[in-house]
Amino acid sequence: MSSVATLPLPAGAGARPRSAASLLPWVVLAVLAAFPLIAPAFGLEYYIGFVRRLLIVMIAATSLNFILGYGGMVALGHAGFVGVGAYTVVAMVEAGVGSAWAAWGMAIVISAVFAAAIGAVSLRARGVYFLMITLAFAQMLYYLAVSLRTYGGDDGYGIYTPLSLGGLDGLHADIFYWVVLALAALVFAFSSRVAVSRFGHALMGIRDNETRMAAMGYPVYRIKLVAFTGAGAVAGLAGALLASHNNFVSPSLMHWTESATLLVMVAIGGMGKRWGGPLGVAIWLTLAEVLKLYTEYWHWPIGLMLILVVFFAPKGVATLFERKEKTQ
Amino acid sequence: MDAIFIFEQLLNGLGYGLMLFLLAAGLTLVFGIMDTMNLAHGSLYMAGAYIAAKVHESSGSFLGAVLVAIVATILIAALIEWLVVRRLYSRDHLAQVLATFGVILIADDLVKAIWGPSPIMAPTPAALTGPVQLLAELPYPAYRLVLLGVGLAVALGLYLLVNHTRMGMLVRAGASNRSMAEFMGVRVGRVFSFVFALGAALAALAGALMGPIGAVQIGMGEAILIPALVVIVIGGIGSVRGAFVAALLVGLVDTAGRAFLPPMLRAVLPPSLAADLGPALAGIAMYVLMAAVLTLKPAGLFPARA
Amino acid sequence: ADPVKVGIALDISGPFAAAGAEARDGFDLAIETLGGKLGGQPAEFLKTDFAGNPEQANQLVTRYLQRDKIDFFTGPIASNSALAVGPALFAAKVPFISSNPGPSQFAGKQCNPFFFGQYQNDTYDEAAGKFANEKGYKNMVIIAPNYPAGKDHLNGFKRIYSGALKDEIYTKVGQIDYAAEIAQIRAAKPDAVFFFLPGGMGINFIKQYIGGGLKEIPLVAPGFSADQDVIQAVGEPMLGLYNTAHWTHDLPLPANAAFVSAFRKKYDGRYPTVYAAMAYDAIMAMDAAVRDVGGKLDDRAAVAKALAKPSFKSVRGEFSYGANNNPVQNYYLRVVEKDAEGKLTNKLVGTVMEKHQDAYVGECAL
Amino acid sequence: MSATSLFEAKGLVKRFGGLLATDHVDITVEPGEIHALIGPNGAGKSTLVNLISGLLPLDEGSLSLDGVELAALAPHQRVRAGLSRCFQVTSVFKSDTVLDNLLLAAQAHAGSSFRFLSRRAAEDVLMETALRLAETVGLADVLGRIAGTLPHGAQRKLDVALALAARPRLLLLDEPMAGMGPEDSLQMVALIEQLRAQTAILLIEHDMDAVFQLADRISVLVYGRVLTSGDASHIKGHPEVQAVYLGTEAHA
Amino acid sequence: MKHEALLSCRGLEAGYGASQVLFGLDFDIHAGEVLTLLGRNGMGKSTTIKTLIGGLRAKKGEIRFGGKPIHGARADAIARLGVAIVPEGRQCFPNLTVREHLLAFADNRNGLRDAWTLDRLYGLFPRLKERAGNMGNQLSGGEQQMLAIARALSTNPRLLILDEATEGLAPVIRDEIWRCLDQLKAVGQTTLVVDKYVEKLVLLADRHIILERGRIAWTGSSVELDSDRGLWTRYLGV
Ligand SMILES: Nc1ncnc2c1ncn2[C@@H]1O[C@H](COP(=O)(O)OP(=O)(O)OP(=O)(O)O)[C@@H](O)[C@H]1O
Ligand SMILES: Nc1ncnc2c1ncn2[C@@H]1O[C@H](COP(=O)(O)OP(=O)(O)OP(=O)(O)O)[C@@H](O)[C@H]1O
Ligand SMILES: [Mg+2]
Ligand SMILES: [Mg+2]
């Protein structure tokens, strides 16, 4: 039979040559890593914290993008898992745990458990029904948190002694920034790797034609559940980091508008595009931050942008950016 | 807890249910039947409420105010449809959610710029303030009776329109397979514009009618969006009958949860726990109901498209 | 010298937009009155909306602290926002002059020399409780949303109210329909009803309460549930509603008269709300403090001391700070009536509590 | 009928509301046999296939393949048990290339899909399987085309290829010739003929030339019930079958 | 007999994005005649039809219907002029019942005296009457096919276009369809047919067009086609 090489292979199949595109992540990573060192020189200390927050939200967005873009699961409850992660940290603090690693690890586990349970129920529904049932569970979590007296309920919960990073403490004022950066990079790398793995391909197949996948012998439900649980766990990590970032947690983390915003960010950036999550988050949060500086009417420009994106970059900003990538 | 009280609470449940249906009606049409996720429905609802409130205050005629609100909102909707929504019919739900979410953000800022950030006055029509005696022991807000009536009328009208008129068939056809509908000679664009306007009219009606018993303020639209969607989804997207049943169900469950759950829990649980648990559960009753229904029937109570 | 920097967290969109806008007008008026200066020093007032979201408030304050290096902070409406921003401010030793929220935490265990309250949340309810006793309400129904703040407020009321409680109802946060609760109240047949339902919830409740034919059962509420913004949204049904506050626009004091007339002049005849008054006071407090320390703001401790001994004429009249930096002040009874022009507004009825200190001062280590 | 049938369905029942779409159907397939299922439109043929493949839940009845009881298994488990199917309406991944379609099919039957870190593109095994499949159905020269833009016939072939990846012992074909021109039909017939060696086949088809040419045994389904069963000549000669189904084609 | 052209195509070119499929087709359909489009899979039959009914923009050339130019006209407008299609793959509406399919678009665009009514359509396909309450996606393949044909007839079109209308139908039903088309022809229904049962088509149709890679390779009468088996093997792979 004919060998792989001589066949008319479609673009994209087989290993890509190392292009400028494949270097991009490293460049971005380097710049971000250097930022805290250069920022003070320009009096941009504040933006270290700002970028740190961006990175954390990017983790959440990337996890959502995974089930949304690759899995075709339009979930409107993702902030719920962010919240579970954050409140796990709160619970750990309340229980006297001081180690960030322990708290974050626990956050991952607990939110994974929640995601598994919620997914097990939700994933039987499709399309809008799925969207709404995920929303329902997130809302339950929200109201639960609101009425949870021990953890401050609606008032939220302040973390007065920041969690310890163990050996890393005191190495540098911005050590937490680098930890976040490392984790964000890890999540990004992992998700873009999974996207081209067997699992990723199976997931995309399910997105495109679920019945056919089942008829070809794929354990559709299990694959979706695993993806959903993983995404939930990562979102939980983001929540835990957010708790450490703000040293404050409140139910508003879980409000449905937060879930919607996550969806919006991913969609702006580009569903199923590896840069989709990061781009969307960067655009959205930066806009919100900047606009507020200049006007109290800072919602409508964002609204306008949303509409424009839908019409002129229907597959997300990442696609525009992709074209550039190709021409390089 | 005497019979009258229970009866009254059931009545309240139905009342709230019909109120919910009223809120969901326009959305049932545009989202359920036309399969277009229009979050801006909330904004149209808000527009209806504001316009009606302002006109009522200045003119003193409530009926006139409602009519003006409906007409004005239809015009606004027409503009939105022409600028945004028209381009969204052929797109997936997510795109629709995004763009119409954008519309919401714009609308909220606009309303704030025009009428300010504070809630505005929406007086109850003079004739309908205060209660009427349903039974000797049971006064019931006159205005609510009107709401119930309108809710029922809308439900019936919508059901007939969707399931027993040609327009209804054409809308459904266009929604499920636009190009085939056009091959059959349907002016899908025109049909959709009409239905969208109708949806807007219902949104305005709901807004105008809710004003007198609720806060007319920015964000009021978003607040009703979720309950409305819940109702539609529980009922089964695309089924008017489903939305109606679901609305009543949610209304009853929610009211019952608020009225009967706390006392019951107090009876069985330690007071402090009951005090915490009761309201918490009552608060999420609607969502629990939806989750339960969708778990058992993943396509809602009355799946329209089997 | 570089200008005094004041960080203001505006709350003019989101759930508390109405109150937030009132506060904004109060700030603006004060700034205008002072000619944009504080204690004679040139001052810079940074204002940013944070949409009533604690996380965003947190972000904002970080920016104020790290980028703008503010000397004073004020602004948020809700307690949860205050709690969210407190720690960072206290750590940076930046005085936080509350323009409304007085969470029990900051009055008690988490009290801090750099926090300055306007009133402690529960005190309004305590005043309401005292009024209920004086009015001789034998049994009442009390109602609030189901979250800790709601419970705090009801506890505040119960702390003083000595009559019987027919029922204690907790409602869903952001509830639209109150028919069920109103039916419960009708069934309970209380002498009066005390409710804490902020924002839209209160508006819904009052409208439906009157519509439900319970006019005869008087409503009692903490001031902010019956302030000008609510009144203008609800209208007639508000008539005769008793409410308690530490300020009212017809307090017969020169400072207050000046403020109210200036406010009504600037904002087309609108009566100011408590939010506006407190915001105005907050800026005035800063003004006085800057003057007292002769513009030396680097010595934060001194600034805090100065703030703790208010040397300005407050629109609320004489007041001092207790050990927990929460005020010791009078609380007044107001009732909604029509003024000369037939406009609905609050009228001062009398003083309910004199020189009242909140209940948490004991827990404060200061 | 031998006791050692490869596949055995007993008393299958499926109701759609009031309608008995499948009415106590017994059916068997012998090893290496091509068993054709014909019958009027709406007789319940596709429903039967859906019941066997598990896309529709059974109301009553039992299914076994090589003695393995299938009724309790989920669709994907039945595939693993050696039962694979095609669809009456072509069901391929229209926006992917033919190659990606085949790779996906290959992956389903070469080890676990729960591998997260290794790039699939690097797995030559899958590539080889995919290419083999392509050659089998004769799509080797359009591997790069987007499936959705292929001519109808080619898409049908792809559909079959996807089913073949499972190396089934029983293959369910629901109108494989649907919408094919004479030429493609002939090719499809040839393909099925050649598959006979690898797997037994349950074939639904309205193209009688194909049926009579391929089938070892033909069962006629009418109103959800098996009317009769036998070889081509038996069926052609059967008066009822002529009346309800074949019409003029019996003499064609 | 002499017909004026009901539909005429000149230099028609069309395709999908970059890939052109049709390369300059010229043909007429005369009122009352039955014309077929023949050719192997992928030769452009459906593409031609899609272009005629406005589902696909013509790159070049002109299409006239009853004298009026309709290339570039909107699909629904063309349909209302009296063009009805039974599309490849049925395209029944999943959220309409069988009955609704036959009522929603009902019209008499051909101004017939004995127009198709619901009852006549049920008469043609009794099976549909049995399933009147089923949704479009609750039908068997063949039932959907019947529905698609009945739906097209319900508009009483001036030009009826059938793209593989007998796909998936049982032989008896296929015979029904042929008989029905014969009757329609008898009452002067203009029809354009794409189907693989050439031997039936030569009995039914007046003229035939054979497409080869998007070009007209041959055109002629049934008699000519029937007599020249070379064409069958060369172009139709029979
Ligand atoms: N989801 C459903 N709900 C209700 N009835 C259905 C459903 N699906 C199929 N049916 C009915 O069940 C009967 C059998 O359908 P099926 O598709 O098995 O027929 P078939 O033998 O495959 O016909 P064809 O040869 O035309 O494909 C049909 O009469 C159809 O109307
Ligand atoms: N949506 C599409 N996008 C791109 N190419 C297409 C598309 N649809 C069809 N084609 C191509 O156009 C050519 C003609 O297709 P068409 O469907 O017209 O052929 P046909 O004669 O109808 O064949 P069949 O008998 O299979 O229906 C084929 O090569 C097909 O691959
Ligand atoms: Mg079938
Ligand atoms: Mg075709």
C-alpha cells in the first residue's frame, strides 16, 4: 500500500513545520515573565497585579474554551466551579490550613468532584437545555454561598493572613505572580496539547456528530464527562488563585453574569482556538479597566464591540490573528 | 394553617405563574418558536416599563400608556432587528447570545442617560389600587386580577397563533430550515420581522403591566430573563403549552416553597437550622425544579421537536 | 506640595446604582463647595465606577493604592464591598471614611483605627425597635432577604424591640413577587410590620403590600428603605411609613440647611437622601482632617487621630466616635408625608435615641 | 435455521406512542451471510436497525451476537461486541477531510481514546488503518477533500468505511445505494460483495437488482412484522410480496 | 406540437466558492413538457437545479421564467412564480406535522381548475394520511420522500422539479410516482426530473439532457435516447 508521504495529505494533518507561530507562546511567556522586573522602572507596579489577574482569568477561560470550543458544550455555569474553588480555599483557611499548595490542590479536587456530579446529570441534556441546566446548578451554588453564614454569606469572606507558598515565600515580592504565570502556561500548554491528542480528536468528533461517534464505538458520554470534569477542576484552580489574589471571596464570583462573561470572553477570543481564551480575556478585561477610567458610561462601548465581533470576527478575534500567523 | 390560607397561597402561586408566563410569552415566541436567543428581550421589557410609567405619570391614562409603550417598543424593536437581530437568525445560539448581550449593555447605558440611574415611579391605575374581596376572608389585589386575565388571554392567543394559524406554521418552518422554507415561497425575512415585532409587543406589554407592582429600574430586564428562560426550557423549547404549564408549575412550587416550607421545616428541624435552610431551599426551588425536570426529561415537559 | 489624593469608589451601575448616584451627587456638591480643595490644599478626586461588585471594588482599590497612592478612600454603598476593600486599605494605612456601609465586622472584631463609620448597620434597626416599643406595638412581623446582612438587621431590631414576634420571614434575594409573604402577614394579623428590603426588593414589597390591602397595618423600616429615591419610585403607597435614620433633610441645623438648599439648587429641587448627606459629610470630614494636620498627610496616624475627633459641622449635628471608630450620635424618627408643594418626602418626627453607640463596640480591641 | 446463528434477535418490540413500529420480530443472521431486509416504506426496517444498534431503546425482546447478549449494552459497547452500522441518511463528519474522518474511525478501534498528551498525528498505526480503509472503499485519491463537498456516492462510501473500521462481524447497512447512480450502485454492490468475506451483513435496500444479486436470504417486513423469509426466487414468486412491495419489479 | 419556453437557460455557469461546477448550460423547458437531467453522480444535476430555484447564485448566464429574468432573484420570489422542488434529501420540517406540511404552503400557482387539495394528496399517498399527526422527523425515509413530493404538489406549481424523488421508495411506491407523473403530464404539468431509473424516464419524458462534468453532453428525445444504448453506457454508466 502507498506510503504516508506520497499521499495528497490535507493541510494540517501530519507534523507541522516549526514556524514563527509555534515560537509565539515562548515569546509571550518570556515577555510576561520579565514584566514584574521591568514594570517598576516605568511606575507600572499596579499592572503587575492587573496582569496577574488576567492570567488567572485566562486559566478559567481556557478551561471553558476546552469544553466549549472543542467539546461543543455550551455551559453557562462555569463560574460556579470558579466559585467552588475559591470557597474551598476559604474553607481550608477557616479550618486553619496555611499552605497555598494544599488549599489549591484541595480546590482542584473538590471542584472536580462537583463538576463530575453536575456533569453526570447535565450531560444527558443537549444544546440550550444543557446550557440552562448548568446555569441552574451554578445558581444553586450561588444562593447556597449567599446564605452560608459561616463563610460570610453575601458579605463575602476576607483572608487576612495570605496563604504561604512554602519554600517560595519571600524569594521575591512578586513570587505569586510567577507562580500564577507558571500555572497559566501549564494549563495553556496542556489544553493545546490535549486538543491534538486522541482525546481531543474524539471530543471534536462528538461536537460535530455525536450519534455517529456512538455508532463508531466511542463512549460518548464518558468522554464528555471526563472533559467536563477536567474543565471544572481547572476552573476550580482559577477560583483558588483568585481567592489568593484578592484575599477575599464573595458569592458574586458565582453570579450567572460571571459565567456569561466567561462565555463572552471565550467567544470574543475564539472558540476552539488555542489563543481564544487568553485573547478574549485580555481584550475584555483591558477594555473594562480602561473605559472605566474615562467615563461612567463604560458598558455600551463593550456592548458595541461584542456586536462588531459577532459580525466581523464570527469565529473570534483569534482567527484574524491566525491569518496573520499564516502569512508570517 | 387554615383552608382559606392554603387556598390563597395556591391562588398566589397561580398568579405568580401567570405573571411568569407573561414575562416569558414574548421570549417563547422569539426564542422558542423562532429559535433565536434574544437576550435583548429583557431590554425591550425594560423599555416597555419605562415608557408606560412615564406616559402614565404625565397623561394619567394607564391604558393609553400601555398602548403607547407597546407601539414605541415595537419601533425600537424594529430598529434593533434591522440593525442587529436580522443578521443573527442564521447564526448559532452563541452568536445570538453575544450580540444581544451587547444590545443589553447599550440599552442599560442609554436608559441611564435618559432617565437616570434611580428607579422611577410607576403608579398603579387609580381604579385598581387596593384589593377586592374574593371571599369574605380573602381580599385580593384588584390589579393582580387584571394581570391574571391578561396572562390567560396572552397564553390562549399565543397558542392559537403558533399552533393553529398558517403564520405559526411558516415561522416554525422558517426556523427549522430557512432555505427550504424559501424554496417553498415563504418570505422568511418578513415573517421573522413580524414575529420579532410581536415578541417585542408582548415584552412591552409585560413590562408595562409589571411596572405598577414592581421596581421600574435599570437591570429589571436581566432580572426576569432567567426565570423566563427557565419557564421556556422546563416546558420544552418551542411549545407554548409547555411554557404555560411550566410557568404555573414554577409559580406554584416557588410560592409553596416560600409559604409552606419554612413552617414545615420549623416543625421538624431545630429552629436555627430551619431558619437557615428553609429560605435557602425556597430560594432555589425554581432551579431545583428545572434540574429535576431536565434530568428526567432532557427535552422538557412537552418536547416540541421529537 | 503635590495634591491630596482622594480615591472614590463610585457605585453608579449595578444593583446599587440609585444609592450610588445619590452619593455621587453628594460628593460632587461637597467638592464644589470646597472649591476642589481639602483643608486649603489642592486636591485630586479620583472617581471610578465599580458596579457594586466586591471583586471589582477590590481591583479598584488596589489601583488607587498602588498606582495613584491615594491619601483617603470613600465611596462604596454595600457592606460587602466595604469588607472587600477594608484589609488592603488598612494595611496601607489609608483612612477609609465610609459614605454608608457600617458592617458589624468593622465595628467589632475587625475594627480598625483607619475605618470611620457613618452609622453601624444595626443602629437604624435598633432605633426602629425602640420606636416600635414606644409606639406600643405588642406583636409584629419582621421580614428581610435571606442573607447575613438581612439577619443582622433583623437582629438589630430584635435587640431592642421588646414585644412579641408573630413571624420572622426571610425572602429570596432579588425577589419580584411578595404575594406569599403578604398573605402570611395578613394571616398573622400583627400590629405592625418591620422590613429590611434594600433597593428594588423594598419597592416591590411596599407596592404589593399596599395593593394587597394591608394599609391598616403600619410599616416600619430603617431609613434607607424609605428614603427619597424609594419614595419617588413608589409614590403614594409610601404615605405614613415610619422610618429611622441618623439624618433627615429637615434637621433644623445651619450646616444641614445650607447643605440641603445647595443640593436642591444644584439638582433641580430634588431632596437629598441619606446617601447624599453622608457622602457630603465624608468629604467634609477629610477637609477638616487635612486642615487639622496642617496638610502633613504622611503621618497617617496623625491623620487618623484628626479624623477621629471631627472638627467640622456635620449635617447630622453633633457626633463623636466611639472606641471602635463608629459614631456615637442621635437617631431620628421620620415619616413620609407631603411637603408644602405636595411633594412626598420624609418629615422629622422626633429623636428616638440620643448619643447612641452600636452594640459591637465591646468586641473591638481598639 | 441452525442453532448456531451468528446473530439472533427474538421478539423485538418497539412502540411509538400508539404505533407498533416493530411487532415481535425474530431475525437471525448466519456467519458470512448477507441477509436482506425489504419491505414497504414505514414497515419498520430502519427502526429495527436502530433497535439492533442500540440508538433506540428496546421495548421488549432480546438480541445476541455470538452468544453475547446485546440488549443491555450501550451503542458503543455493541460496536465493541462486533456490531457496526451505516445510516440511511449519510452520516459523516462533513466539515473534516476524508482522511480525518477515517482517522477518527480508526482511532475508535485501536486502543483507548483517553490519551491526552501524545499527538495523534504521530501515530502511524492509525494512518495506516485509515489508508487501508480508503483503499477498500476506493476513496484513496480524495483523502484531502472536505467530506461535505464530495459527490453523494463518495459520501456513502465514506459512511461505509467508517463502519468498517470496527472490523465488525455483523454489519448493518441501511440503504447503502440510496441516491446513487447506476455506476456508483454497481461499485457499491461490488464493495458489499467483497465485504462478504470479512463480515456477515444485514442489508436494507429498495434497489431490487442489488438485493436479488447480493442476498443469500431475504426477509420481508410489513407493518413491523416479518411477512416471509427466503431466497430470491421464493420472494419474487411470493404473491403478497409482489402486492405490497415489489409491484412490477418482480418481473424486472 | 409547438410550445413556448416556460423556462430558458443561457450560458449558465455556477459553482461553490472557488470550485466551478457548471460551465455554460443552454436549454429550454417548454410548457407542458417533461424534461430530464441525466448524468452520473457529481455531474452537476442538483447544482443546476439549485441554481434554477435561486438556491445558488449563477456566476454567469441568464435564466428566464415565463419570459421574466429570474437569475439573481430571491428563492422565495422564484417559488411564488410557480416553481416547486422536491429536493435531494427530502428536507422535511422536523417541527411541522405531516398535515401542516401540506397546508402551510398550499396555493394554486398554476391557476388549475382541479388543483391539488389535501384530500387529493392523501389520496395519492394514503400512508401520509395514516401519519398525518407525525412530525417531519418522525417519518420513515420513504414517508419523508412522499411528503416532500406532496408538499411540492400542494403549491400547484407551473414548473415541478424533482431531484431524485424516488430515492428510498419501495418499488410499488415508485410505480405510483411514475403513474402520478404520467397523469400530471396528461394535464399539462411542466416537469423537470432528475432520477436514476432511466428506463422509466424514457417512457415518461419528452426530452432528455445529459450532463457531463457540468456541460451538456447530449440532448434529444426519448426515442433517440432509447435507441442509442451507447449513450447509456458512456454517460450514465448503465
Ligand atoms: N420518532 C418516531 N416517532 C413516531 N413514529 C415514528 C418515529 N420514527 C419512525 N416512526 C414511524 O415508524 C414507522 C417505521 O419507520 P422506519 O423508519 O423504521 O420505516 P422503514 O422501514 O425504515 O421505512 P423506509 O424504507 O421508508 O426507510 C414509520 O411508519 C414511521 O412513521
Ligand atoms: N456544497 C458544496 N460545496 C462544494 N462542492 C459541492 C457542493 N455540493 C456539490 N458539490 C460538488 O459539485 C459537483 C456537482 O454536484 P451535484 O450535487 O450537482 O452533482 P449531481 O449531479 O447532483 O450528483 P448526484 O447524483 O450525486 O446528486 C460535485 O463534484 C460535488 O462534489
Ligand atoms: Mg428506513
Ligand atoms: Mg444530485
